[in-house]
Amino acid sequence: MTSLFLFALSWVVLFPAVSPAAPLDSVSLQLRWFHQFQFAGYYTAKSKGFYRDVGLDVTIIERDLKVNPVHAVQQGNAQFGVTNSEILLHRMRGEPVVVMAAILQHSPLVLLTTKKDRISSPHDLMGKRVLMSTKTMDVELLGMLQKEHVPLGRLDIVDRFSSRNDYLDPSFDAVAAYITNQPYYLEEKGIAYGVLYPASYGVDFYGDCLFTTEDQVQNHPDRVRAFHEASLRGWQYAMAHPDEIIDLIMADYAPRKTKAHLEYEAAAIRKLMLPDLVSIGHMNPGRWAYIGEVFRSLGLTSTPLDMGSFLYSPNPVGDHAALKKFLYILGVVALVLMLGAISLGVFNRKLQIQVQQRTEALTLKALELERANQRLTELDRVKSALLSSVSHEIRTPMTAVLGFVKLIGKEFKRTFAPLAHGNVSLERKRDRISKNLNVISVEGERLTRLISDVLDLSKIESGSVHWQDQDIDMAEVAYNSVAVVQELFAQNPGTNLFMDVQDNLPRVHADPDRIIQVLINLLANAVKFTASGEVRLTLASDGAGHIEIVVSDTGIGIAQEDAEDIFNMFHQVRRGDTVRFGEQGAGLGLAICKEIVEHYGGSIFVHSALGQGSRFTVRLPAVVPKTEN
């Protein structure tokens, strides 16, 4: 109760209620870019009446590319503005600006790189064509290049504002961008890209800073304090209700982005703002001092850093006269309450410091994990490319080897076999040579299948498969698959093949060769592990928009521990009675099936038990027929 009373008392003194009849104070906010989720907190404060509640009538001004937001505020065209950490550079050059809050704890400015050339560090940019500003607009990128000792003269820099088309222009190797914005264009087009983060190289700036002028702070302290409090309240609401605020932006501000793009931007901003870990608007004086040293090291200013009144405080010393007077009247009781509040404040401050230190440690850890993830992604890409290259280089000579083995076999039968007739010794040599040629052929075919599986899997993982998608007749695909595996059933006369296909099946939009590859793999496995009995292929609609393909058998079955991992790469069921036709598999066939099926939004699973056969089920989305109005 004591704390609540003291809080209420402070609020009354510091933020007196605005009379409903009192005219609102008209002010303007100059944005640093066009209307988008980047400024959601200010739209929210205006729409929800947070500005009105503190006596302000706020006009939000969209960016004019010919006007610098800092200059617009200093010239009186707006009382408040939004810019990046460049605001400190203006202060160091003697301009009377004051930073009120850092909305983004980490700058969104990055370099997007194309995948046509491998660019994994700033050093790889040398000799490349880069679109970025050499002025203060992209100062974080300049700091990153300096930290890594990459001279600007070694880059082919195009210095101008970028447009959306620049990110799709293959002539640029790297383009300055906001991680909250431009990657959406590339992902929308399915274009692979890389990211160079300045923070990964020790240049970690604030982003989107709310600022004003010393004149406003000194001559209109209530206005500045009210705008600061209502704006942060707007940001808190916006980050708690992003979908609602996206609808607000779409309805009231006619953004140049789609709703999906705004949703992408909101998710990216949350990662930079860290609203669940850091108080919105938080600023660390030591970090501002570090940013100032980066400006000096780049030669942008030679003025020694003097924070002075650069950092805004909503409760400056000497601004509590009314509160002190009231506490004096309360006397001893109020003094005791104040001492208690001070003790609580000290404790809270210590707790905030600990939370801030922990937050910064977690942030650094997150950056380290992100860099590690980038390295793993690159290694995975190199692995897939290596497998693809090696598999291709081996398959070509292996095809030639198998061809020559067949030619040798035909020539041997035509020339040597007649000579051995009636000669026991020659007949034995003939049989031995025939057997050896057959072993070479069988093992060569096995190796070729393994190479093909590795090549298919690496292409799927690297995204280099050329899918020939079309609306396909699943009944026709099933008949073609069965025709391919008929030879296997002929080699195992104890196993019968049955086929049940529902009439008038809906079509499936997919690559027919890839679906046939899935069915052949499942049917070949079924006959391989069924000594006698039956293999059944069933195709039917499940009535819920999917085609269900079932391959069942009466074979040896699969143990539960193997069934859980059977679709993983290189997993093999190693039992003495599993292989009836040919070799033990490499464990890639079912993994490829899974990749193909899931590429088309389908699923594949198995039900089996030892000695009871297996049932593999594939579900693929059916094509919805178009209906006439």
C-alpha cells in the first residue's frame, strides 16, 4: 500500500491530469523512412489515444528523401524525429540535438550478398561491386570494413539510394539493406542470399533513435516528457499486439508494403528490439561512448566525446520542486516513506543492472550462435556440392565400365564359348570367367544405384533439383511403376503382386518421374523382404483432399526401433534374413522418398512388426478441380 501511495503521489505531481477542455499541444514527428512497421509504436500511440491522454496532438510526417530528419527537426519543421546512431555524430559536431530513446537495441543495417560468388566475410568484398553509401547513412558498414582492414578503394562502390530492383540486380555482389526489410524481396523470389552483420565484427550500433533538440528539452520539458512516455507506451502495445497494428497501418497509412511484408518486418524488428529482455528505449552511456569512438576512428569528426546533455532523462535533477514541497508538508511520515522508496529504488536499480548485464551477455551469446549457424549452413552447402560433384564424376566412368563389361561378355560368349565345348578344362575356365564378369556387372550396377541415390539426395538438399511439375494421372503413374518392378517379381515366383486403384482418382501436381521413383523404391523393398506371399499396391482418395498410396507386404516386417529411424539417411535394418535379392542397401532410398514426398507437401510413414509384414503409406495433396461460377 505504501509503495502504491507514493507512486500515485509522484504521478500526480510529475504528470498532472490534462483537463478535457484544455487545448491539445500540436507537435510533429519526422520519420526517417516511409510508413511501415518500423514506426509502429508511434502509430499506436496516436491511434490508441496515448498522445491525446498526455495533452498532445501529434502529426506523423513520412520521410522526404531530399530532407535529412535531423535537419528537419533542427529547422523547426518538426519537434521530434527518428534517425539512426548518426544522431551522436551530429552532437559531436556541435549540433544541439538530444537522443530520447533507442528503440532498436541492434542496428538493422547489413550487407546482403548474392550466392553467385562465395562472400562469407568483408575481405571477400574486395574487387566486388557493392551498392552502399560512403557517407554517414551507412556508417555501421564503414566501421565494419575499417575493423577488418578492408580499404574502400579496393571495392567497386556505387554510392546512391537503393531501390527494390537493386536487390534483384545480378550485377551487384553486395547491397546495403535493412535485415527487417529487403531480404523479403529475395525470399519472395526464391533467391538465395548471404548476410554480413556489422555486429559480428565488433560494430554494434543502436537503431531507430527517437530524438529532439535542446531547445525543446529546456523550454518545453512537459511536452518532451509527455511525448517520450506516450511513445514508449505505444511501442509496448505494438509489440504485444503486432497483428492488430499491422491492420491499423494497412487501413490508415497506405504503406508501400503488403500485409505479408509487414508481418515479416514485425518479426525481424522483434529480434533487434528484444522487448522481452530489455526495456523499450533503453540506452547505455558506455555504448554511446563506444559509438563515438568509432566515428572518430573513421575520421568523421575530431571532436572529443562529451555526453553533456546528449542523453535525455525524463526526470532530471531539480525537476521535483513540487514533490519536495508536498513531502515537506507531510513531515516525518512522508520522510519515512521517501526513505523506504529510495531503498526500494536502489534495490531495483541493482536488479536492473544485473538484468542488463545478463541481457548483454545473452545477446552476445545469441550473436555467437548465429555466426556458428551461418558456418554450419555454409559447411552443409559445401558438403552437398562436394557429394554432387564427386557422385557425378564417378558415375560417368562407371557407366563406361559397365558398358565395356557387357561388350566383353558378349564377345566372350561369341568367341570363347564355342571353343570350350567338349573340353572340361576350358569349360571350367569359361564358367569361372562368366561368373566373374557377372559379379563385376552386378557390383557395378549396385555402385551405380548408390551413386545415383547420393546424387539425388545432394541435389534435393542443395535445392538444385529441376522439378518437372504437372498435373499427373496417378493411375498411369502406378501402372508405369509396376511395369518397372515386374522383373523383380519374376525372380521371386513365390511372391504375388496385387494392385487396387480407385476409379476417377483426382490428379496430383508433381513431377511424374519423381513419384514413380518413390513407388519403385517402395515396391522393390517390399518384394526384397517378402520370401513368399503377396505385395499389394493401393491408390485411393481419402476424401479430405489427399491421394493415399499404400504399399503393403506379408514379409519379415520391421522392428519398432528400426521403424522409428527408417527414413533417416544411411539407416539400415541389419538382420541376417533381410536381404533376399542382391546387396544390403546403403540406407538412402527411403530418405530420398521422404524428401520427395515432403517437397510436395505430403507425408510418408510406416506401420510394421516383426514377422507380420509392413505397410508404407504416402499421402499427397490432390489437385482441387476448378469450378465454374
